[in-house]
Amino acid sequence: MFLFLPAGNVMLGAFNGKHGGWTIANVRLLFNHPYIDSYKTSIEVSGVTALLGGAVGLAVAYAALHERTPRWVRSVLTTFSGVAANFGGIPLAFAFIATLGSIGIVTAFLRDQLGFNIYLHGFNLFSKTGVEIVYLYFQLPLMVLVIAPAIDGLRREWREAASNLGASPWQFWRYVGLPVLMPSILGAIILLFGNAFAAYATAYGLTSGAVNLVPIQIGAYYSGNVLDNPHIAQAMAFGMFVVLALMMLIYIPLQRRAARWAK
Amino acid sequence: MRLRRGPTLSAYIWLSLGALYFIVPLFATLLFSLNKNSTGKCCTIASYTWVIHNGDFWHTLKISLLLAVETIVVSLLLFVPTIYWVHLKLPRLRPVIAFLALIPFVVPPIIMVIGLLKVYKGSPDWFYAKPWGFLVASYVILAFPYTFFSLDAGFRSIDVHTLTEASQSLGASWGTTLFKVILPNIRAAALSAAFLTLAVVLGEFTIANLSAFHTFPLFLQYVNETQAYPAAALTLMSFGLTWGAMLSLLLVGRKRGGSGGVFGGAR
């Protein structure tokens, strides 16, 4: 447990950095231009990928776990999600550059075969949209992994009971299925949000820092690029910490509620 | 009860969409890596030979692998006895440690590295200026949640008290108990902790980049910026490493019965 001294110190360091000579001016600066913009971008990217990844992940997971889907689909999907959720960082960024970058395979295919140049129609991989597309690559499988146990917990008997009592499928989802799943779904989306919010390497590999995300800004300061006030990076780190801690505070009670039906 | 027919069709649509989304980038990277440098057309394996004959590739890969091994050894040496002790004597501490294990999720690497660089600034050169010191210390912290949750599950599945009492009533010392009795029983858990740590360390970019140590992911990033086609080959190789570690993990987990939700890693 001795290594927790540094870990504890990290937290203190964040606090110290925040005051930077015991002032809150740095933190106040965060709410001004241009710092607040990185937070907005970060939150937007995380929010979009969490919601989209959550929705599609839920659909894919439900499709795979459905009783009438063959069993092997399910084991392939869980194995694959376990691996894909761990893809990330530099290699993932480059895989997408090779696919949708300006000379990427899919870009070239669309241009040469279909005569449609996506780069002339406002698409750019090295932008906010691009980062979102790439993040979805690990957000989706993460959602599948996190939500699968909850979907499994939706017992077949409940649906049978509901339909014996004369409920339509819609009524089943409205009054039984969704209320039971809701805490798990919300919890998973929060997890996805935090996951995207904290990501650094993927965005860095993709854009070399062109997209204004909070982790990228912090990294830019530490790898020696200009930022006139050294304490601002620490203040930004502190801001990130606050956002993530808030997420955790929402996540834990949701998790507890979700555990109620898990037997 | 009515049989519902709808879901199967939409299920297949969703599943194929998901599959496409995941396979297309991998396949495109493969095609990309086979392109000729001069013409940008298919097919040559020049990119792969370039990688294999590149000294920096082997050098950084060796550094990363050594770092991974060192991190695994340090983590296991540190946490196996600790978690054993907690399960045996201090079960009330378990939730506290489980909470501590969540900290690296709330304090991501990008924040952690700032604190670590500050905390260790005053430490001697052999520690601070060498990857074997600073990076390993950081990675042990980074991998702690994975190590903890794997080992914790392992210890929960065996009867620590009975095993310890049996071993001690037969006259074994603490060391013998730990290495000859406990360790073989949690081997699968220790292995899965090791594979997870391996995957984390091999992909870790943030801390290495900000503390300017040249590990494998940094080499990858450097090639990405300079050499398009070899970068694709290298990307696939790096995915291969992750696949390898994760698949071994799943195999180990399956033998143990139940793999559990394993996620995270380097982003």
C-alpha cells in the first residue's frame, strides 16, 4: 500500500496546483475564454459519444442476447467487445487515419469508385466529428460489456408473466423492462462519458493536438508548448478531476440501484 | 402467448452494422499497410520489412516489454501478500481498498502524470530519470485497479482461512504458506492480472509522452507522423499484441469459470 502515498499526493498536488500560491484566481480563469471552450468541447465530445455509443451499444447487446439469436453470436460478441474496448490510443487513431483520412482506403474508394469526395463535402477526420467517430470505436464495445449483464438479468419469466396478464410488448417495455434497466443504462452512459472525457492518447494520435480538448491542452503545456501560466494546467487538471468525481458521485448510487435486480 | 417475429430481423441488422463498424477500419489498415510507398498502390510487404529492419522498433519494443514485466513483478510482489493479509485478517479494510482502486478511474493518467512528476521531482536520478524507476512506479498505480479486482476475485473464490490454518497446523511458515499453498490456488487470478497489466503497459502513451520516455507507443506515434504505410503495418502489429494479451486473458478467465467485465486500458 506504500504506493498510495504518491497516489494520495496526486490528489493533494491537484489541490495545491489549484491554489498555486494559495489563490483561486487560476480556477476562476477556467471559466473564461479560452479555457472554458476546451471544457465545452470535451463535454460535448464525451456527451455525444456516450449517448450515441450507449444507444447503439444497447441495441447491439440486446440483439445479441435475444433468445432467438444463435448462441455463438453472443460469445463472439462478448469476446470481441472485451478486446475492442481495450483498443485505443495511438494504434486506434492510426487505423482510422488509414480508413477515413485524406488518403485513407475508404476515402479513396468513395472518391474513385463512387465519385464522391467526402473531404469536399465538409467531412474532416481531424476535427471534432472525427474524434467522435474514433471514440465510438471503444465506447460501443464498452457499452456492450457493461450493459450485457443487466440485459441478461431481465428475466424471461417477467415477459411471460406480463404477456399472460395481457400486456403488449410495448407495455412490457414501458412498465417493466425499461424501469428495471434504467439505472444500469444511465450508469453505463456515465461510465462512457468519463471514459471519453479522460481519453488523451487517441485524440493526440489523431490530431496531434488540433482539437481543443481539456486533456490535450494539459498535455500541450507539459510537453513544453506555450501556456503563460504554469498553474493553469494544474487548475485544468483539477477541473477535470471535479467533473469526473461528480460523475462518480452519480454513478455509485445508480450502481447500487441497478444491483437490486441482479441475483 | 404471442410469438414476436420482429426482433430477429432488426437484431441481425444491428449486429451486422456493429460488425461492419469494427471490421472496416481493421481491414482498411491492412490494405493500407500493403500499399507501395512510391505509388500508393497495392501490393507489397515492404512496410513490414521496413518495420522489422528498424532498430528503434526492436529497441522500444524491448523497453516496453521489460517495463511490462517489471510492473507485473512489482505489482504481484506488492499486492498478493497485501490482499492475502486483508482477506485473512482485515476483511473490514477490503471496501476501503476497493474504493482506492477506483481512484485511477477518477484521476486519469493525464491528471496523474502531473501529480507524479511533481511528487517525484526531488527523487534521485536513478529513479526519476530512468524508465525503470519512474515509469514503473506510475504503471503500478495505473494497473492497480486491474491487479486488485483480478486478485480480489481470486482470493474470494478460495477459502483463505481454512487453507492457512491447514498449512500452519502442518508446521508451514508464513512464506511457505503464501508461496506453496496460496499462490498455486490463485494462479489464474494472478495470470489475468499479469495479462491486463501487460496490455496496459504496452499501450500506455500519456505518461510516457509527458515524461519523455521513449517507449513503444511513442515510437508508433513518431512513425505515424513520418511514414504513412509502415505506420499501418506497425498499427496492426500493435493491435496483434493487444489481441494476444486480451485473448490469453479470456482463455485464463474461462478456465477459471466466468471472465467478468474487463475493460479499460490505455487511451
